[in-house]
Amino acid sequence: MKVCAVIPVYNHGEAVGAVVDAVRAHGLPCVLVDDGSEPGCAAVLDSLAAKDASGIELVRLPQNEGKGGAMMAGLRAAKARGYSHALQIDADGQHDTGDIPRFLELAARAPEKLVCGTPVYDESVPKGRLYGRYATHIWVWINTLSFAIRDSMCGFRIYPLAPTVALIDSVRIGKRMDFDVEVLVRLFWRGMGILNQPTRVRYPTDGISHFDVLWDNVRISGMHARLFFGMLVRLPLLLWRKVAA
């Protein structure tokens, strides 16, 4: 395995440096994706890349494409540079970088599978966000006919790059907060196994969240509807996999 971290960044200039330092302390090179950040954050990213040119690569998008758009650009860049796996982690410091070795250990044991974080929240989590996740959990379980994916919204995970990039290059996937859910469901449909790793999550260290309660929920609802009809098309295969398991 050859693993890097892919970190999408949109105006998290105050928090991203600590995240990058923590990831680099675990020996992982980083692909930072500047998702059209404002000049102050862009300057922070330039500084991070300049100070650690051998360990940090900066991919810059000319305009904001959303978390999913940034992740897809980072995953493609990672694969093009010869990495076999990519660890996705948010730039705002909400994920516990101390759990990175656990993610890497699971991935090394089963490199063909996706390692997906299962959040363990502290008191900082907004209750509306916490309860809202359960609707997505139910739809994901319906659309996969499985409980294999315990939490599809956690952006702390390790992807096998070859099948993941093949998917995003062949199917239109949501570019914003719907990405994390949709890419997991579609990878599951293609037969990828899922390993779930509990991990502590806090909200967020710099006080900035880019989740748009109205429009991101509209996008996510539309995504669930598309996936439901996709599940119906795949229903015989999904049922066969359950019987054969």
C-alpha cells in the first residue's frame, strides 16, 4: 500500500495547519485541494506547501466546486501520482487524527475494502445535524439492502483509489455535501466491502461549517431519490448477494 491524505479546503485557514501537521506526524504525504478559498486561506495553503514541498502537494481549483468536487480532484491527483489508497479527512479539525493508525491498520489488513469512520460525538455536535443523520442512515440501508455502511456521512475514511477513481470517472456524482453518501453507496453497489472504524468527532475547531441546512438537505434528498431508483434497477443483484453471502 502507498497511502496519502486528501484534504479538501475551503476557507479553513485557521484550522488546516494543525490538521496537516498532525497528518504529517503519522508519516502520510498530503494532497491539499484549495476549493476556491479566499486569499487569506489560499496564502496559508501556499505557505504549508512551500515549507514541506516533499510531503505536501497543493491542487488549486479556480472556483469553489464543493466538498465533493474538491475530493474528486484530490483523488484523481493522488492516483495520478502513484498512490494506491487515499485517506480523506476534513480541514476543520473535527476528526481525531490520533485514530489514523487504526484506519491504516484496517486498510492494510483488507486493502480491497473501504475503511469508513463511524462517528462518536461529544457535546459539540449540533442536535439538528445529529438527528438529521438518521434519515440518511435509513435511506442508505434501504438503497443498499444492507447495514454494512453504519454511517455514510463521516468524511474520515480510506479509499482504494483504483476502483474509486474508476467510479467517479464513469458516473456523475454529487459535488457538494451529497458526495460522501453517494460515493459510498455506489462503491457498495459495485461490490466493494466496507469496514467501519469508530472515531471521535467534534464540531469544528474554527467554528466554520459549510453545510447549508436548506440547499444541502435539498441536494441530499434528491440524491436519495436517484439512488432509490438505482437500487430498484439493481434489486436482483443486491438480493442475490444477500442470499449468496
